[in-house]
Amino acid sequence: MMLRRSFLRAPIAMAGAAGLAGIMSARDAEARVEININKGNVEPMPIAITDFISGDALGPQITDVIAADLKRSGLFAPVAKTAFIEKVSNPDQTPRFEDWKVINAQALVTGRLVKEGGRLRADFRLWDTFSGQQMTGQQFYTQPQNWRRVAHIIADAIYKQITGEDGYFDTRVVFVSESGPKNARKRQLAIMDQDGFNLRLLTNSNDIVLTPRFSPNQQEITYMSFEGGQPRVYLLQLETGRREVVGNFPGMTFSPRFSPDGQRVIMSLQQDGNSNIYTMDLRSRTTTRLTSTAAIDTSPCYSPDGRRVVFESDRGGRQQLYVMNSDGSGQNRISFGDGSYSTPVWSPRGDLIAFTKQSGGRFSIGVMKPDGSGERILTSGFHNEGPTWAPNGRVVMFFRDNAGSGGSQLYSIDLTGYNELRIPTPTFASDPAWSPLLE
Amino acid sequence: MSRTETQAFGHMQKFVRNPVVVAFALTLALASCGSKKNMPNSAGDLGLNGGAGAATPGSAQDFTVNVGDRIFFDTDSTSIRADAQQTLARQAQWLKQYPNYSITVEGHADERGTREYNLALGARRAAATRDYLSSLGIPASSIRTISYGKERPVAVCDDISCWSQNRRAVTVLGGR
């Protein structure tokens, strides 16, 4: 996808900005308009997002997508447009900050869309209304049909400028779309934007498909399929739709994930009732066995530096989390709480491992440090399973089945345990995997 | 749809290539209409034994109805229970009498576990069932196993009455 970004360094009417306009002026402003997202239940920051000047409906549409992204993060409270006093007609002109301060908007977004040839140019500026300065200004070129992506990219830029953390709005989710009765479910791989839009089905057969996961460059999905009555791990190229089996193993292969460099797939191989963890190098096709027990070793996931692997095993009697070096050495149990632990996923930041915990008949989503300390439950209920991290390591998505609901749906929750949201999908949904930030 | 009907539907899917079995499964579904009880342990427990004269001896439906094609497991367990041992003994006896079928043992788990583990648990149950049949004289090499994890429940409520029916291993007969 063609997207070009440049910074708007010279606001036309930045009177008194002393030449340090645009991104350079952000440093002073940052000190005043900021959100500390480590604090937990933060008061959302009021932000005014004006309709992008476009002369057509696209301006307000882009504005609405930006506002929805920021609102769903739980960190921002977009001010109702009806409260606006100043009507922005030239987004390059310094706003009347008093008009925005009086409606308590701490930050203000202005922008414009220009059709240049077949392309769409989007400019936006983020202003600190209390210091009266521009925090950042950026410009993007894209194809008009990609307007939602431009909105997500702008929302990411605003999020980053104000929180100091990378955003996660310009991302996608691959998951299993479930339809039909529970005892005869049709499962299809599906991909959508993180806000539930642009949904596309990737498979259409009656074969069971499970546990899709993105490659680091997002061009491929690895997943498990029962195609041909043989449950095995597959690769799917998103662009071409080309599929291939991963390896030629004698038993069921399942629970696949890519290594952080995209060169290997790590997965479980089942033989004679035991499941052990293997990797396959996608170039040389060589396979390596990492665990060798009479237990169920599964759900392997690499640390972001690729040096360690977290997985679940019932070698001690119940499912517990273990960490090993990526060559299989040094296998150590890290979970010791009540109940059983499964589906560990290493945070893209490396600092935490998210998991499913079963205890007292309830299924919870929690996090712990890679050494097993600092366990925290984020959400708990009848059935919550299968966490996946937003690329900034601040939000976890999972699937939830409420008793009697007939199926599961996708939810997200902040690392703080606040701001639980349902991700809208047209059917029941499970096994979400969050993409890295798009290129 | 009652739970017993769902069981019959499951059979229909498995044996859909065999019109006799489809007809039988439909009969089973009709016979069980309105039943609100938990799904019985086997088709034989439906009380159809007396009326099972319709099932040709040696046919797949004879196996399902008169022998019992499935066994059940305790939570998170792969042990062959006493009731399951009796069922498998009947299965082994029947399979020796009619040795020309191909045999697949399907292992299943209930929904109260995570997906990957349940795939492995279903595989373990299938392997334990195969090994038990093997100990009774059915060659292990003639038995294919497959796990469906928690992906193919036959009973679909959200309590133990269904979960206990879904923790199962089903012996499926293929063409002679």
C-alpha cells in the first residue's frame, strides 16, 4: 500500500514560533499535554478533533475514525463537535486557543484533505491549546480508498505525541469467524482492521481452521487446518492466497507461531498421545526438536528478541507455564499460582507474558513477568481465552464466551485492567491475533 | 433441537456416505424428538436395543446401536473408566467378529479447556482408546487416530451435563 508521510514543519501562521515550528516545537508542549498511561484508570484527556477540510463527506468521515480510535483507547475524550465555538476553515492558521480552552479541550486537531491527481493528501496538525503551540504536524499521501488507514495513522501520531508510546490503530487482526450451530460450526479465517472494519474472509471450506498468527512482516499467516482429514500447520500468503503445509511430520502439528525474524515456525507435534515442541526453518526446511517429554508441551511463543520461548506443559501434573532458551535448554517453570495456566504470549515489549488461567471454574486473562513474578489478572469470567498483544504492548485482545451466549466474541482490555471493549464482528469469533504496526 | 437430536446429527455427518446409516440416524433423531434428558451414553442406551433388529448384524449401525461406538472420560483425564472398559470390550469382540472395517478413533475434549491443550488431550484420549483396544487383540496398526480437541461438541449446553458427553472417544468404522 502506498503511503508517504512527511512532517509539516512550517505552519503558515505560527506567529511567534521562533522558527522551531512543527515537530520541533513539540518538546515544550509535551511537558504540559501528556498522559501517563502507566497510572491505571486515567481521566481521559478532552481533545477537540475538527472536521478535516475537504469539500466533501470524507473530511468528517476521517475525523470520526480518528475520534473513535482515540476514544476507544480510553485515554482520550473527544469533545462533541456541537460544543465547538471556533469554526476552523483554514487548518494551517493558528487557532483561537481561547475558544478551545473555554470548552476544556486540552488538545486540538485540525486538518485538510486535498485530491492531487489520483491521490489523496492528508495534512493534520495537533495543537496544545493551553501553551498555544503546535505539537506536531504531518502530511500523508495515499490512494483515496485507503482513507481509513490514513485516519488510523493520524490517530497513532496523536497517541504517540501525547502518551510518548507508539500507537496501535494502524493494525489488523486475523481471527476465526464462526457461524452455524455450535455442534456443526463453520470456521473461516478472517482479517479485519483493529476497529472491526474492512473485514475479509481468507478461507471458505468446511475444514476446521484454528489459531491463525501473523508473520512479522504481515504478509503471511500460519494456522492449523483439518484439510483432508489431516490436522496440520499451514502457511497462507495474504497477497496471493497461496497455501502450503509446514513440514512433513508423522502426526498432528498444531499451535504454530512465527519466530520474530520470520525465518522459523515453532509448533507442537503430537505423537502417541505426547506433544512436543519443534521448529521448522522455512528456508532450509530443517526441523529441530526443542522438548522431549511424555507430557503435553504446547502453545510455544518466542520472546521478542528470539532468544527464549515460553510454552505450556502438564509435565508437572497440570498445565503450567515454562520458559526455555530457544535451543531447548534451560526449561524452567514460571507459573506457581492456584489453578492451571496456558496459551502464554510474550509481549512485544518483552516485559510481560499474557496467559489464560483456569481456576475455580473460571477462565481469566492475566499477565506476569517472564520470571513468573508480578502475576496480575486483567479480566475473569465464565470463559476468557487466548490473549494477543497490541504491538505497543499496552492492550490485550482475547475471546470470551459468556455462559448461554452460544459462542465467543472478541474483546480487548488495557494492561491496567481498565477499558474493556468488545471488538464488533458480524459472527461469533475466536483466536484473535493482532498484527504488528503496518508498514 | 434437543441434545439427543444433536447426537444423531453427529452420526449423520460421520456416516453420510452410507445411506442406510443416514436413514437410521434420521430414525434415531425422530425417535428422540422432545427428549429433554441428557444425551445417553451410547445409542444402545437409547433403549433401541429391542428394536435394533433393523440393524443388520455386522453393519456399522449394528456397531453403533448394539455395541456402543463411544466412551466417556472424566475431566482432564485420559483414564479408561470401568464403564468404558466394558464398552471397549464389546467393541473389540465385535471388531474381531467383523474384521474388515477400517477403524478410526476420534478423541474429543469438552469446552472447559484451552484450544491447543484440548487438541493434545483429545489426541491422548484417542491414543489411550486405541491402546486399550490393542490390548484386547485389535492390532494398533489397524487403528487410525485423530483429535478434534473441543471443536466438535455433540452436546451444546454450558454445564456439566453436556461437557461430560463431549469428553469422549468415538470409534468410527470406515468402508470394508
